[in-house]
Amino acid sequence: MCTVRVRVYTRSPRADVRAPLPRLAVDVICETGATAIERRSLTVAANELAITGLQGAANTNLLLFCSALVFFMQAGFAMLCAGSIRSKNVMNILIKNVLDACVGALAFFAVGYGLAYGRKTNKDTAGDYIGEGNFFLSNSATLTGEGWTHFLFNWAFAAAAATICSGAMAERTQFVAYLGYSALLTGFVYPVVVHWCWSSDGWISSFNSSKWSDVGFIDLAGSGVVHMVGGFAGLMGAIMLGPRTGRFGMNGRPVPMPGHNATLTVLGTFVLWVGWYGFNPGSVYALKDLGSAEQVGRSAVMTTLAAATGGVATLFLHRAFNKVWDLVAVCNGILAGLVSITAGCHVMDTHWTIFTAFVSALILRGSAKLLLKLRIDDPLEAFPIHGACGVWGCLAVGLFAKKKFLGNENYGLVLGGGGDLIGVQITGVLAIAAWTSVTLGVFFFILRKLGLLRISGSEEMEGLDTSKHGGSAYNMEKGGMY
């Protein structure tokens, strides 16, 4: 008779730094008289167990590292938002970015994660439209290392969605309204969309074996789930708030209100670009074999090409129409390219990635002009970048997804895969847009009726930093800055 014993060797915190790293050992212990076949079969089983443990450790390391990158994007959003608004409102936008992480963590822990992925303890499945358990991580006793990092990774995504919304509503929103929509978005609106699209129980999820169609909605890292939710939430907020005082003249034409610091805008853009390498490659969720390693690497390269193409295309578009080489436009173009490839970076080839990002530059410019035509004030162009380009990113998968990467017959329409995939992508886009617009639209409408949405005219003229946060973000005296 043979048995398998697993031993985990760990290094004491006080051990010499040159000591070996933690390692796993699997012993095959056989009693006298065990046959060679018994020994061989148990050895194979032990090796498989060791490999499984190493695969789990590799996946945990990938998610932990990528969670840190995605969370670091909060710093990028903070710098981008601060640089893109007027100096009298910088502290206001920064505290909102900080609290997106704090409020988002608590709301997602308490309710959001359970609504996204939760199942009741006595059930193997959840509903098609919403999760049903694991609130406050009540099932944490059964979590593995991968389970803990799965929560962390998804929280970082939820915080990003909330921050997108705050940019569209900058410089005129009451602080209490911000706290309300941040909690609602991360605790309810966003998790429901996650359940639809990423849970194995979701009605349109590609991970649901009993889904309503032969093919599910494909959105690797959230062109729709994250960026559309944040973008459409911001659009509804901007509509309900109305434009900033003085943003449009008596003739209805927009009056420029440039951000106060291009350096911060560029810094924020680069931080976000770096963070996207956690956003997209990390959403493969595995680094356990050559196949998953290829997906991770391909996703990173497509992310790079999309960012570069979006920036260059927007540069020349702005030059052609406005006769200037505009720095801020390039930054927005980079972000538009990144958003557009977030859904399909793992299933698209290089030339279709570049084409997708080029089209995103056109969509960015067109949707931004449309908002101004409709007198909708979006200080950071959050809806054009995240909402409109998020829609395009999801649709691009249905057009250009490659059969080789998908592994089935429901691939991109342009490549000959038929209309099933693009049909599901359109359905998913419409569902996300409708759900987010209705829920947040009603919420902002109620706040407006209660007088809790927009600050007063005098507070807006003075600036939120002085009127609400105790002083300016830039403390200066006649003798200089201190």
C-alpha cells in the first residue's frame, strides 16, 4: 500500500535572505511489499498534485501583481483628472479619486462581490441576472489563494469604473452626491453587469455552458463591463447636472475651459497606460501553461499597439481639423485606443488591432463634437473615451475576432464567421447601456429633485477647494510657494 504526503517548506521571516524560497515537496511513501505498479501510479499522482499546486501559485502571483497594476491606475486617473480641470477644483477631484478606492472597497466587499459572483452555500449555481451569496465574503473559509486575489482584482476594476464617472461630473457636483453614486456603482450597478458577462451563471456570459446562445458575450477586460458602465454613468450625470457655468455662450457655442496643468495630464496618461498591462493581460486569469502564457503575451502586445495607434491617429486628426499639434488630444487618443482593445486583445490579430484603434480615434472626435452640439459638458471627455469607444471595442470583437484564437466557428463577421458573435455583442452592448443609463439616470434625477446633486452658483464661482475643502490645492504666498 502506498500513500502521498505533501510537505510545504517555508522560510522563517528571520531567516538569512540567502536561504531557499518556499517550496513544495511531495513524498510517495510505500509499505514493504508494494508492487512496482503501485509505486509508479502513486508517483505519477504525486507529480500531478505538485504541478497543480505550482499552477495555482503561478495564477495567484499573476493576479496579485496585476491587481496592483490596476489599482495603481487610480493614481493615473487622479493625475489625469487634476490636470484636466481648473486649479480651483483640484482638491475636490483628488479626494473623490481617493475615496473611489475606499468607498469602492467597502461597498464591493459588503455587497458587490456577492452580486457579481456569489452563490448560496447550498446551491451550485446562481441566478441568470444577479449573484445570490457570499456577501461580506461570508464564504471566505473556503477561499484559496486564487480566490482571495480574485476578489482583489475585481475590486480594482470596480473602483476604476467609479472614477470614470467622476471625471464626467467634475467641478459642479455636491460631495454627498458623489458618495452616493460611488457606493451605488461599485456595490450594485457594476456588479450586476459583471454577473451577466463574466460569471459562469450569467445570462449572456461566454463562461456559461447553458447560455441562451451558442456563443456568449466576449469582453476580456471590460470595454463594456467596466468602461461602458463608467462612461454611460458619467453621461447620465453630466446630463442631469447641466454644463458648468460659462461653458457655453449665449449663441450656444462652447467656450474653452482648458485644464490647468498639462504635465499632470501626461503623467496620468502614462500611469494609466502602464496600469493597462495589468488590466488586459491580467484578465486572462491564468499563467499555468504555454497556452495561457501566449494569451497573456499577445494581450500585452495588442494593448501596446492600440495605445500607440490611438495617440498617433488622434494627433493627425486634430492637426487636420484644428491646425495645431494638440498634446491633450493625443493623451485622450491613447486612452481611446486602450479602451477599444480591452474587450478583444486576446482574440484579435495585429492589423485588426491597429484598425480598431484607428477607428476609435474617429469615434472619440465624433462623439466629443456631438456632446458639445447637444450642450452636454463632459470636462474629461469621459463618455467619448470610455462610453463610445467601449461600445466600439465590444463590437470590434464581433467583427474581427480570429477563429484560431477563439477555437470555435463563431468568430468575427468580417473574417467569415457569420453573424452569431456580432449579434451577441450587440445584445450585450444594448443591455449594458440600458441598465446603466436607467439605474444611474433615476438616481441622479432623484438627487436633483432633492437639491443634492449640484453645488450653488456662488460655490462654483469660488471653486470647490475653497468653499468645501478648506483651501486651495496650491498654497502660495507673495514670496513664492511653500
